[in-house]
Amino acid sequence: MNDAETRDRTAAPRVAAGWLAALAAPGAFGLTGPTIVLPQIADGLGVDVATATWLATVNGLGVAIGAPLAAALIAGRGVRFTLILNALLMTAGTLLVAVAPGLETALAGRALQALGSAGLIAVAMNLAGTAGRMGLIAASLATVASVGALVGSLATDWISWRVALMLPALALIGLIGVLGTSGPARGPARPFDVPGLLYVLALGTALTFLPSRPLPSLIAAAVLAVLLALHVRRRPEGFLPHSLLRDRRFTVYCGLILVLGTSYFALLYVVPSRLDHGTAWNAGTIGLAAMAVQLVAAALAFGLAATASRLGRAATVGVLIAFGAAAPLLAFAAGPTPALAALGAALIAAAGGQGILIAFATARTDPRDTPLAIGLFNLCYQLGGAFGPALLPLLT
């Protein structure tokens, strides 16, 4: 694929790439913003730290659910409707977090924020149009994620722990540059397949609970997969259209981003643990080193996305696979340098892959299916966030 192929399928982008990054990137604060200050958040809400971790679980679940939900909305109602709805969800969720007297209200706010974040990211991806612009969005997400813990800690020290939970609302700044667009030209919308959407949402939800509830989650996922397969046979033009399932390129790239995402989210935990036990570094040094490596890796991921059209599809995919394969090998080599290099390589493969492979995967899809394809692809990446931590007992 090259950029010309993508431009043939969509209207010329009318939103500057920087505004798209501003709309999407703050969503990553929902993942990493509260990590360091979770004890202060727990104290503020009157619960223990273990209970407060549900704020992270709800965020991950909301993003996983929000990706296919936003895809269905864009396919059926268009970009502008989806943008406004998810901006309202983000606003409502942030207001709830700001005034939450207890955990229940905070959880509701976090859920709405996560749904809004997923929707705003989906809108940005649909408006991007090229591998380079999608790569900028993915790299900006990785950059924000890498500094999120530090920003959340500083916000708590200087203002309040509530600010660490409110950081995703910075995405609303992106509305300044994006709200005026109607989005790329669309063909006739797919019929809104509510049962198909619900099956996909339920399956994604079941899979996100694999790390904490493996057996019931696996059973539920197997049953839902069978039900979804039967539904797809009955509704070949529904939420999971046959045209996507028959597209070998799309399914292969979805599988590849799932593997690359799983590897990155696993090493995100493994590498700091190895540095903690294998060096004399303290937690602050480890955190700063990991952040620096991830910032450099995010820049390299964007550089790879920007040159993907010149490198060609086969060469670019080969580079992503090479980084992805090198990461777990480096992680278990002796010394801190290989471990940090492993984290950087995994991020380049995952963030670069999220931006590049999504453009490759949707290069030849029916324009009516493109929003669904983007949503399903992003769901595969988000599932890596559930599967990666699940591998920790095998890796540590």
C-alpha cells in the first residue's frame, strides 16, 4: 500500500494531523495517569488500594467496549455524530470524577471517560487517511502513555489526586480543530446490526477479564464466539461483515497487532520488574529510564510510519516483525541495557504497528466497512492490554 491508494478511498483529509493527535492522545492518560498515585486516590475515596484498582480495570474495559461501539456509530451515523456524542461522554465522565464522593461515582465517571476516549480515538483514526497520519496518532498515544504516570504524580502533588483522573479530558481541546469537519466521504451506511454489535462487545468484555478470571472468561468467550459465528452466517452484511472476514490481509494484520500489543503490554511490566531485581536502581531511576526509552521509541515509531509509503508494505511489515521478535529476546538478556532496549523495541513494534498496519489492513476494504475495520483492528490492539499482563506468571 502507498498513500495514493489510501487517498483514493477517502476524501482528502481536512483536519491537520496535529489536531487529530490532540483529540486522541490524552486518552492514554486514562491508562497510566493514576498508576503512581493510586494510594492517594484510594485514601481520597475511602477504600483500600486493591479496591481502587477497579478504576484501572473499568478504564480498560470501557476502552475495549468503546472501540467497536464507536465503529458501529461511525458506520451508521457518521463521524460528526460520533465525535459530539463521545465528547459529551468524556465531559460527563470527567465531571463525575471531579465531584465523586465515593468509589461508585468515580467508577461511573471512569467508564464514561473510557468510552469517550475510545470514540475520540476512533474518530481521529477515521479522519487520518494515511499511514503517516495514523502513525502520528499512534505515536502520540504512546508518548502520552509514557509520561502519564509522571504527569499524574505531579498533578496530584501540585493540585489534587482528582486531576490525575481528569487528565483524559484534555482530549476536548482537539475539538477546536476537528469539530468543523464532516469527515471523509462515505458510501451508503451498513444496516445497524445491534445483535452483532452486542455479541462483539460481550466477547471483547469476556476476553478483557481473562487475566483476573481465566476459567469463567474462557468459557464465556468460547460460547460467545460460537454465537457470533452463527450470527455472522445469518447476517453476512452485519457488524462483522463477510467481506472483512474473507480479507486475508485484514485478518492477518489484526492477528499481528494482537501479538505485538500483547508483547508490549507484557514487557511494560516485565522490564521494570527485572530492573528492580537485577540492578541497584531505585524505583525513581527505573521509572525515568523507562520513560526516556519510551519517548525515544515513540519518536522512532512515528518516523517508521512517516516513511512506510517509501519503504513499501513488505519491508515495513518486516521491520515491525523484526522489532517485535527482538523485544522478548532482549528482555531476558543480562544487564539493564538489553532490558530497556526490549521495552523500546516492543513499543516501536506496537505503536508503529497500530498506525501502519491499520492503514495497510484497510487499504482495500469496502468504504462502508472501513469504520468497522478500524474499530475491530483497535479492539485487537486493546485486547493485547488484557493478554499481556496475563502472561506475567509465565515470564517472571
